[in-house]
Amino acid sequence: MSHMDAEQRQKFASELVNMKYNQAKWKLLRMDAQGRIKYYRNTQRVGYLMTRFELPTYDVRVTIYEVHGSKTDPLTSKITGENKLAEVLVEPLNS
């Protein structure tokens, strides 16, 4: 698989959005030996953390949007932070 067409990109994005952040990150980093992280948990959109990966072998750019949330432990009432994947964009690298 060298380049992804539009249907493959859409399928790949829907597969990634159902993963946890670290699972998606390591899947992307293992896919392409020449791949790299363009930026890591950057805030360019209000309310979202963005991480962008470039995978030149597949000719795609993957942007992961995370939204910050919190959860409360019912026994101790301790509040912990929790990020969830909100959206994944897979777009052609050379567009």
C-alpha cells in the first residue's frame, strides 16, 4: 500500500477515532518508518488539543483532535482529567 485514496482515508479515520490516543499514536508511528510527528498536542482550535502526523510513504497527513474532559471517582470523589479523541482527519499530503 503506497498511497491512500479517499475511501481508504475515510475508513482509516473512522478506525482511528475509536481508539485511545496512545493506541492511535503508536499505530501511526509504526505504520511508516519515515513518518514523523509534525506537532504534539498543540492548541490551534479552541477547546481541542491537536496532534499532527505526516506519513510520506502513504502520502497522508493525519490530524488527531482531542477534547479535554474530567471524571469523578464515585468512592473517593477525586476528579481526574481525561482526554478523548473527538475527531481524526486524514488528508492527502500533497494537496
